Amino acid sequence: MSDVILEVERVRKSFGGVVANKDISLSVPRGKIYGLIGPNGSGKTTLFNSIVGQHPIDGGSIRFEGRDISKLRVPQIARLGLLRTYQQTRIYRGMTCMQNMLISLPPPELDWLSIYRRSTPGDERKAEDLLRFVGLHPKRHLRAGDLSFGQQKLLEFAMALMSKPKMLLLDEPTAGINPTLINGLLQRLREANREFGITLLVIEHNMRVIMQLAEHIYCLAHSELLAHGKPEQIQSDQRVLDAYLGAH
């Protein structure tokens, strides 16, 4: 099997007359942590949505583990092991942390009867272990809506881990989090990568964070791929600096 787990080739996506992604190509090796940066409106979130099947692309191809997933829907892609998180958390605020974890279990089959599947003691142990992993085990019986925003992001991360993903796309995991908690979150991401072997592709606006976390970074600007390379190369790339400073 190829060492490349995700391959995006010349992907195009427009909404009406607005071009969101123009001939974007990138690849992510299995087991790595890669970054995706760019000014607001550069097309990062659109690309994430395309990769996980939230909307059809207009051209190009997206391959996951060598398989073309361009025409698959979100549940089909998720079952292959490719998931994403969101800048604004998508948790069930009225449920406890444990209930959130258990409702995140992937159904054994893609049919409506699977929603009636009951959790097993093994499922509950797994949920508790993952809540312990992200530091939320003492709060497992609290309502998710009563957690701080940073804790809600950790819960969403743990919920994604319930599906045993091969790859996670993380959309601004540190946005809105108290700066004192960011290092702890980054450590959890590194541990998930190292201990569970999960490949990560991370959108992040905090340059200090992404330069610490990612070993290779792609930069988008004006809906196109502007540059890519190691963090130190991106930091010193004049095109990237101009894009962030609003120059053309």
C-alpha cells in the first residue's frame, strides 16, 4: 500500500461564479502531521468539505488510500476512516460527555435500523478510556453544554476517536481556546498521531501553533495553492508573507 494516504489532484470547486478552489493539488503521507494555512477566504474549509464528501467537486480527483472518493458521500467516506472536526464544535450540548461519546460510535451498517443499536460494556470502556486520554474523565457525567469551549473541543476530538479514524482533518482546533490550554491540546494531537497512528491534516490560523505541530505545510491564497514546504521554509517565503499582509 502506498505511503500516501490522501492525494488531492487539481481539485476545482465553484459556488455560482465564485471560485473557491482552483486546481489544488496536495498529498499527505500516512502517519504524518501536515498543516493547511492561508488568509480568510483562501479556500481551506471548502477544500476540507470537498475531501470528506460534503459537496461534489467540479473537477480533479481525491484519493484516500489509493481509492477515488470524489463521488462518495460523507458516511461512506467516514466508514473508510477519514473524518473531520469543525471550527465551531458539533457536540450534543444537552447530553452528558459519555452520551456524546456513545452516540459517536460508527454504526455497523449504513441503514436506519443501526440508530437503535445499543452500546456494549466494551463501548463504554472505550468511551471512558478516550475521555481519560483527553483529560475529561472526571467530567464524563456532566452535560457537554456545561463544559468550557476548550473542553468541548477536546470532547469533539474524543468523539472523533471513537470511530478509530485513519485520518483526521482538524479545522482550527485551537480557535477560541484559552491560551493556557493550547499546549495541552497540541500534546493530545501529537499523542493521537504517535500512539494511535492517526494521520492529521490541520487548518490553523495561529502561526506559532502550526509551526510547532506540522512537519510540512501547504499555504492557500486566492483559492490557489501558493506554496508548500517545511515550517521554516514557509515562514521565510515572501509570497506567504505577502499573502498574510494583504499584498498582491
